[in-house]
Amino acid sequence: MSTKVEAKHWSKVELLHETVRNPNIHVRGSNSYYSNAWTGSFEESVVRYLYGDEYSLRAWEPQWPIDQLLIGDYVAIGAEAVILMGGNHTHRTDWVSLYPFLDVIGEAYVGKGDTVIGDGAWIGMRAMIMPGVTLGEGAVIASGAIVTKDVAPYTIVAGNPARPVRQRFPATDVETLVALGIYQWERSKFDALRRFICADDIAALKAASEEYDSRQA
């Protein structure tokens, strides 16, 4: 008896908190997703560990700290994106030979630190996030961009290497949004103020937040 396999579609997404099993990947909240319509799962296709995935954890004893991937809430990750983990992948550009000889592999590795994807960020299709990068809250990574440096909150970057295109809002509004910490709110407040969150009036959002808090006091 054959089992019918449900067809994939871009409108069906993989909720990360339901599928991620790697202890080195930390997902905050229950709303971040990967659009996996044209690939395998998030762990199979997106996160590329030098050491720290299921296979390498079984096969080798680590010779260096394992980089952690920290993903905020309400993060949207487009199909075929890549998050590269594992520092310099044992290729030392300051050595004569770039080749990762096994007898000096521990010295060849240079860590870049953890990779952080802030709340509300959007990573476009086929974008690549290099090791040790931090994407700020509400950052937008254009399709095909290769991100080699940190991205400030509410900033759009594009290109190879990715460079800022513009801020999504004026600097004062970005400061207000970061200070509001909307992705840290209790779910009841977030849902109550959704119509202000799904709009472009930052002053109105701030006023609504203050009014909501005053009613709860």
C-alpha cells in the first residue's frame, strides 16, 4: 500500500521551533520559519556546519568550541538560503598553504563566534550568511546577498559582499523601535497592538504601547 506524499508549496512553511533538533541551534519563540518548498529541511539544507551537525558530532571529537546559531522570533528565511557555520573552515589565509592538513587542523581553525539572527529579520532566497555575523532586529537580507559583516537593526543590505542599501525607517524611529522591544512583549500585548505593528506609524505604535501599559498597571 503506497503512502501519498504531500506536495510542497511556497505557502507551506517549516516552523523552526517544531523541527530543529541540533542542540547548537537555538530558536526563540514559535513563529520563525523556513520556506522549504524547493529544498530539504532547515537543518538539512540551510545550516552548513564545519563541525556541529548530526554527522560530525558522531564522527569526531571537537578540537574547538562549536559555534552556536541563535535565531530570534518572527524570523522569515527564504528558500535555498545558506547559514554557514564554523569560522574559517580551517583555511588559514595567513599561512602559505590554505590546505586543511589533518595533523594541524586544530591550529588551522579560527573561530568567528556565534551567529545571531535578530527578531523580525527577513533573509531572502539564496542569500548566504557567513560565520559569526549578527543580523539586527528587523534587518532585511536581499535575495542572493552574501553577508560578511554585521547588519544594523532595520537595515536592508544587498550584493556581494552585502552592503547597506537603506534603513527601513529614519534613525530616530529605529531607535524607538529597538527601545520598544516589540518582539519581547507578552503575546497578549503583541496581539492587541498588531494593527500598529502591521503599519508604518512608529509614533502611533509607541503611543499605543504606552497606553496599553498604563491600562495594565
